[in-house]
Amino acid sequence: MLNHPTHDRLITLGLSGMAKAFEEQRLSPDLGALTFEERVGIMVDREAADRDNKRLAARLKFAALRQAACVEDIDLRTPRGIDRALLARLIAGDWIDQHQNCLIIGPCGVGKSWLACALGNKACRDGRLVLYQRVPRLFEALALARGDGRHARLLKNIARTDLLILDDWGLSVLTQNQRIDLLEILEDRNGRGSTIVTSQVPVTLWTDVIGDPTLADACLDRLVHNAHRLDLTGDSMRRIRGKRDLDAAQAN
């Protein structure tokens, strides 16, 4: 069957959503009972939804979230010390508009990265620009960028995000260049963007992780003082899920 010329013209104009809706209407006799305005409205709504979906897909691709997590799937049954009222505020996202930060602290496996990615996914769905970075790899990328002339551009790309997720903070003491890079990132975001940090290290020891008291004070002043805190406790979620899966398999 040959395409209708109107369908082809809509594709040429970049109105792929309207083109799909037009073709569906043309092939569906049930839609003949609708008024002209209703049929045009359906086409416009389809185009708007199609564009929204494409923009969301682009934001999720840019964010490069480590885990496919979403806030609707957060496990609140397992005791982890999650403050439900605070979690609800973080999900709502007003703190991002106010350029506040979020610190998620707890032992290995308790679900820090997963929660951070879930909040990042929600921010993407709310139309915000998000970027996920594991701290060790971020510093590696910045070191390489310093050597080939991309350093300033990489920092600029990080600065323009609404929400930056820094995962696995505090695994090793920073070098001098890493301290300076961290300060530049936090200074660029101070009052302009929000940052989520996940770490196994208590905040009281972050000065030791940064390694230089003066730079540590400058970094933590920009990061910690306006930050919401999720202090997680409990057993490893990987171990808990593994046991649940095993019990379910044995039950079957």
C-alpha cells in the first residue's frame, strides 16, 4: 500500500507523531464519528507525547545512570533507616530547584547507588538534566582531559547539569589535582545545581579523604551545609534479595 501524501509530508516536516496518528486515523473507521477538531487534537497530542518521549530518552542517555532504578520500586519493607518523609521530599524534587544537595551514607550493599539512580531517573522524568559519575572514573576522565585540552570543556559539561550524582565517594585519599578538580566542580554548582553523593565513609571523615584541611573546608562548605541526609543502615540488599530469590525457587 502506498503512503498517503499527507503522511509523507508530515514525516518531511519532522512531525512523526502526527504522522503516526494520521495513519492510525486513516485506517480506523471508528474514528469517523469524531469531529474535525477532535481528530486534529488527537494528532497534536500524539506529536507532543512523541516529542516528550524523545526528550526523555535523550536525557536518560546523557545521564548514563548505572542502574535501571525508579522511585516507584523503592523497597520500604526492608528496615534500612530510611526517613519516609525525607524520601518523599527528595522524590518531589523541589530541593533540586532550590539547588540543595543530598548525601546518601551507609555500608556496602545497602542500596545507596540504587537510591541515587532512582532519584536521578525521577529527575530526568521531571525534565531535569542529570549526570551520573562514579568518582574514581570521573577523576580518571578529568586527568586525561587535562592532558589533551578537554579539561575546561568537561568541567563545563558537568556544571550545566541540574543534578550531578557522585557515586562511591571516599574510596581513596585524593591527590592534589583531584582536590582542585573537586573544588572546581562544587564551586561551579554552588547555588546553581544540585549534587547527590553516595559514600560508605561517614561525613565526619571526609576531611581526611580530601587530604588537605584548607581545601576540605572549602569543598565541604559548598557540599554539606545545605544537604539532605539519608543515613542507611542494615544488611546488604544483595544478600537479602538473593535469599528471597532462593526461598521463592525452593518454594516452587
